[in-house]
Amino acid sequence: MSQGQFISHYTADALAGAAAQLKSGRLVAFPTETVYGLGADATNSDAVARIYKVKGRPADHPLIVHLADMQDISDWAIEIPDYAIDLARSFWPGPMTLILHRSQLAEDFITGGQNTVGLRVPDHTIALAFLNEFKKIGGKGVAAPSANRFGHVSPTTAEAVSEELHAFLDPDDLILNGGPSFVGVESTIIDCTAAAPRILRPGAITFEMVEAITGLKVVNRDDVIRVSGSLEHHYAPSAQVVLDGYPRPGDGLIALDSTPTPEGVIRLASPMNNEDFARQLYGALREADAQEIDQVIVIQPDGEDIAIAIRDRLKRAAAKG
């Protein structure tokens, strides 16, 4: 197999063609504000099976369905609580996935055999244009996990998708180049199947933001529902990630700009703030592998904002045995 086609110029015809390819059963990697997704028609079991094959993903690991508009939520979910509608109105398009009771449209090959489905409307111009073109030709939604091999570092550029998956994509598959993702870590996943919301995976939409909109106390995860990125070891480069250690000569270092670089240490990223840290993190971990660095020291950011999501991803990246 060979690398999928790379598309960087977005005419209406190009996006319509990409949507038609998706409808015919091909895979289309596309940009979102969080990371790049590897998309398939969420109603096509054969196409979705190719996502699992390309990623090397366990068959019981559920997929998130990406929608063009929040009005499409009723196609995929039932018994939608009022607080979930409030969240969708407030944060969609945006880096938030809602877990809801599934409708008949959400089959086992999407949900991993669970009675719930994950839905989101991404906040990216190209993603929304692509999803709307797909909707125009009868598409109901696009199943799209991150466009990388399972457990590896998520891609935040089209080039990273190509580097990671070129050996696994067919020539008729597509990669839509939308530039770097501007959030840089995956969406917040919120379970909306109970009386109050539960955050199952932290992201840019924080506990405080959810509580402010819903007026409800948010509880943390308890692993009853399987969701993307919930394994203990995930988001990991080949390099060993060490948290809050002291780097030695030859080690890589990721830390806020205020942290100096010791002599002989390879500086991989110097973000100015926590939002910048999230944007640069995955690219820096990938650069460590490109430079064949054996060990990367990451000085974790403090804070209750997106820093919570950064620390969550780093804990999983460092869990490699």
C-alpha cells in the first residue's frame, strides 16, 4: 500500500470530491482544532473496520462521531438531557465530546458494543466545510479517532499524519492539510448519561467551564464507560518520557520558556504559557523520535486550565514499561 493523496488547496470541488471519496468507503484524514482525525463514514461498517486496521486499534475501543451541526445530534442519540443541550450550545463547534445514550443509527462497530455514543462538532473551518459537504450527499456523520497508530502520539499536522500512516493508507485515501491544530490535545470527553456530567477525559473545556454552564457539580471519571485515550499507557513516543526530572546531556527537554536549558540538553519546546504548551507538546514528542533521543524530560505545567489535560496526557506517555 502507498500513501494517501495530500490535498492542500480547498476549492468547493476539492471538498466535494473528498466527501464523495468518504461516501464511497475511503478514509479521509482531516484537521480539527484538537488533533488530526482519521475519518470514515460512520454508517459504513467496512470503512470503519479499515480505521481499526490502519490504526492497529482494539475492536472494542469506541469511536467519536464528528457532526456538521449540533442539530444532527438527534440522529445519533436519545434521551438527551437538558444540560447536554446547554453544553452543546455553549461549546460547539469546539473541543468537547459528549457521551450520550445511542440511537439505532449508532451501531456496535462505532460504540465498541456499548449503549453509548460519543459526538462532537469540531471548531475548524476545513473540517466543518468537509462535514457539511458530506452531509449534502446524505452523510450522517464521520467516525474519526486521531490519525495515528494506536497508542502513539497524536498528530497535529498533516505531515505528521503522512509520516505515521503512509505505509497503511491506500492510494485513494486522502489527507486534508489544514495547517497545525491550534488546541493541540484531544477534546474533553463528558459523560451525559446520568443526572450530572462526568468528565472522562480532560481537555480545553475545563471542569469550571462545564459547571458554569450546567449549574451542576461535575464528577471525575470512574472508567465505567470506555472512551478514546483512556488507557494507562497512551500518547507515547518511542523515547522514554520522564516527568519533572533533571535532564542530563543528550536528553530532550520540554518545559515552559522560564525554565533554563542545561548544557548538552536538547531543547525540544519552550512554550510561553499553558495553551502554547498544549499546542507544542505532541510535535515536540515527535521531534524527539525524529532526533532519536532516548529520554525526554518534561517539566509539567501547573494550573487548573488546559494544564490538567496536559498532565493527563503526559502521565500516560510516561507509563511505558
